[in-house]
Amino acid sequence: MHIGLSQERILISQRFRLVACSSFLASALLSASGVTLQAASCGGEMPCDIENGQYFIHMPEGRQGEAPLGAIFYLHGYRGKAVNAIRNKGFQRIADELGVAFVAVQGLQGNWSFPTGPSNLRDESQFFDDILDDLSDRFGVDKERTMLSGFSAGGFMTWYQACEDSGKFSGYAPIAGAFWKPLPEECPTAPPFLFHVHGTTDTVVPLAGRPLGGGRWHQGDVFKSFDVWRKQNGLGETEPRKLTDGNLECERWTPASGLLELCLHDGGHSVQAKWIKRAWNELGNMKGWNDKG
């Protein structure tokens, strides 16, 4: 069907007004929710791309724009995908309940680069710095209210980051992962606030560790990994405080600064959102966040 030039101009004008109206409505909705257009460029299942990698973020529902925004970093297991973690309803729920951002970080080729491990693809510590900067600029995350958690291979990475620079994050919550052999003799940093969870029947990452790649690599012993911190801080002969929390049986050592906690459950190789939530609440109590809001 042939249309005249004047009719074509009318159609173009109508389409332009429709697009402009839609853009204005989207901007108004984002503004009302306290999210900037820059922040809206990624989020949910849309990755945030930065130099050397990407992360996904779930922002807490009902967040008050002026309240300090904390963040839980989560590192997936071997060959994992961060987008699957961001889709996890349990992780979304704890972020909403705690009022924090949940940040799922993507490992290169599904893995993490740490000393004595099989991968050496990226400076992960620098990458985490870059994410922290991006989160602060783009979403207003408070760098002083962060916790690094990870499962399995992500748990290994969490241990090594705590050892390299315990002050990069406010606390650490590794699950089913510790140091690898040879274990570090000591860590060149102050003891972290570390909340470790592990299953006593875990066969993928046993408490005693296991060889991989025909013995080329070897997961470390969880108890000996704790000994690195304990001996370094004069706690080698100190009896821990014991406590029970739900299905967790925990032992806790208290250095001059920081905290070392080992919690065991009778299950296998698994992660539960409630363990991460518990670690954040414990960390908040120790840091005074829960009192100050």
C-alpha cells in the first residue's frame, strides 16, 4: 500500500512520541525506585561488564536510598556460572531480607586463579578491587560493608583472598573449600573475620583434602588450614569456644583482632543460603552494623 509523504511524516512523528514516552516512563520508574540510568544498564540476569571480567547483581527489594548498602560477594564452584547463582531464589531472598546487594562474580573459564591451583588466568585480587570500585560508583555500595563468600572452588579462592589481604572485605564466609598443598606457612595480613562451613561427609572436597590431576595438585586439609591462622596468632594450643546453631556444630577462636570459626554439618558437598545469611548477621553484630542500621 502506497502512503503519501505527509502521512509518512505523521507515522514517524507518532512513533517518535511513543518511543519518547516509553523512555520517559522508564526513567521515571527508575528514578522513583532510587536506581540511576547508569545502574540500570546491568542487573539481574544482565551482566555488569568491567575490565577482565563480569559480575551479576541482585539489588535488595524495598531498599531505602539513603541507607548504607552492603554487599555479599559470591564465588561459584568449579565450571560454575555466576548467572545461576543470581537466579537462585534462596540467595535473592537473603539479600532482600538483609537489605544488601548480592553480587555473583564470574570466574574465567568457570574457575578461579589462586596459588598452587591449576589456573593462572587473572589477578583475582585486583579484579575484586575493580568490582568494588564499580559497585561503589554504579550502585552506591559501601566498601566498608562487604563479605566474600564462595562454594567449593569459590571457597578455595575465598581462603586465599583472606590470606593475601584480609582487609579487602569486611569478612569471609567460605563453604567447602580451604587452602591447597603446599599450605602457606603464614599469611601476610591480619587475621580475618572468617566463618567456614563444611560437610563431614563431603567427598568432593573432603575435610582431609584429596589429590587431583593424578597427584599434580592436592586440596588441603581444612583443620591444617585453620592451623595456619591459629599458629600465626598464638592460638595453636588454645581451646575453641563451642556452639551449636541449627544444623551446624561450630568451634570459634578469637585472635586479638578478627575471628576464626569452623562450622561442620553432617551433609555432603552442598551450600545453603542460610549459612551465608548467618555469617553476615554474625559479622554485622561484631562490626556494629546491626545496632547502627
